[in-house]
Amino acid sequence: MMNYQELGFSNTHEMYQKAVTGGYAIPGYNFNNMEQLQAIVIACLETQSPVILQISKGARKYADQTLLQYLGKGAVEMMKRMAKEMNLKEIPIALHLDHGDSYELCVSCIECGFSSVMIDGSHLPYEENVALTKKVVEYAHQYNVSVEGELGVLAGVEEEISAEKSNYTKPEEVQDFVGKTGVDSLAISVGTSHGAFKFKPGQKSEIRLDILHKIEEMLPGFPIVLHGSSSIPQEYVAMINQYGGEMKAAIGIPEAQLREAAKSAVCKINIDSDGRLVMTGVVRKVLAEQPSEFDPRKYLSPAREALKEMYKRKNIEVLGCNNRV
């Protein structure tokens, strides 16, 4: 078994406490390859922001767990070296399983060095969700690994996560769920959704801040998480479409609403699709303008740079997590 501390990762407890009292949110950025990982770590180092590196079940399958350990340790070492060279403080980094769907998957991730796991039993009947989440918590807490649970269902499609419509979290259930399971943070459904096609054209896109504030009243000071919170930058949607893609009517969550949510009990905001769009848009542009190019460095390098700049802007303008180390 590999303990996350051996890899240099941090537990999320202190991160969340500081975020709740400080009125900002920590980014939960998903990655699938080295360039995405580098962009995230460098952006957060340059903005002096804590960060939660997120790996989905699909990403873990894509990379395999041995490579993930290597990448994870490499990310921490890269951060330490760059912090020293740039005369900056090192930043806390957590490695998190996003949307774990079984007890066995959560255990496997804990054993290979994750410092945080999510067990998503939101698709199950309430009592079954409670039982599964509690089982994961009891195992994880033996190793000081934090656990995120979920109440309510988010609409949309992203990797192996799919739901036709949202089922908002019921504020009257949150105290009971947290009390029975012992989770360290709670993902809720208040209007965000997975994927790039969150809303139809003309449909009002908004977070139900009224539900969020009721939950905040029921669980004062408790860490709340928002999934499906990509804003779907329209300049990159346009870039993808201009260079051969078909991303019609891709609409996301307004960043102003995310900033307001980050000032409340929401201490972690998950962003995945925005990174995919930026990388895909830049790669498509380079290959369309230079059709003879076949060197991956020539199209992945500008994609990585664009990703870094996007993450830096999110940290500063949306999440408010810059200079919080």
C-alpha cells in the first residue's frame, strides 16, 4: 500500500477549513494526460493557489494506476522545484478520485496513494447511498483520507456519468446524511450539470442559490462541493467549430454565479469540460493551419499554454483562490 504522504500529497481537511472561512473555492481540476497536469500545477503555482487534482474512473482506466503514481509524484516534484526557482511558496496538492462508483474502486485508489476519494451513491435509494458512503468513510478514515459524498443528481453526460435530468438536493436530508455517514464534504445538485451541453439555447442557466443557502443554514461551516461547473468558454467553442468541430449550442454556468457560490459554503468547484474545450480548440487550430505538422510537441505545447492561462484566470477571477497558500 502506498500512503499519499509518501507521494507528497495533502489531505483536504485544512484546505476546506481555510476556504470556508476565507470565502473562496479550491479548484477541482480533472486531468487525463501529462500536458493537462502540467498546466494545472504551473497555473496554481503561479497564482499561489491550493489545488485538487482530480482523476475520474475513466481517466484512471486510461492511464493505469502505476502511471498515475508516477505522474502524481512527478507533479509534486515539479511544483517543489519550480517554487524554489521562482522564489514562491510550495502549494498544497490533493489527489482525488472523482465520481467513484464502488467501494472497491475507492479502496484501490486509497491503496495507490490518493489523499481524497469521492463515493457517488446519488443514483441509489437514499438509505443505500448512506450505507455505501458510510462504508467508504470507515475505510478511508483509517488512513486519514478524506471522503466526498453526494446527494441529488446532476443532469448531463461526461465520461461514464449520465443522467437525463437534475434531481435537486433536498436541504432537509443533508444533516441526516452527513451525520450518518461521517463524510468530510458534500457534493450537491443545485442546477449545475455535467458535460459541455448543459442547457438548451434560450434556456436560463443558473445555480439555485436559494437551495444552496438553505443547505448552508442546515450545515453551517460544512464544506460543500459543486460538480459540473464548467462555464464553456464560447471563444473555444467557436474555435472548435471553425476548424472542423461540431459543438453547436454548448452552454455552461455563468462565472458570476460561480463566484457568488464560492463566497458561501462552497469550498470546492469542479471544472473539467472547460479544459477539454481549450485543449481541443488549440490542437484543431494548429493542425488546420499547419496540415503537414505531425510533431505532437508542436500542437500540445500551445494547448498546454492556453490551458495554463485559462486555469490562472479561473483561480483569480472566478474561484478567488489566488494567493491563499
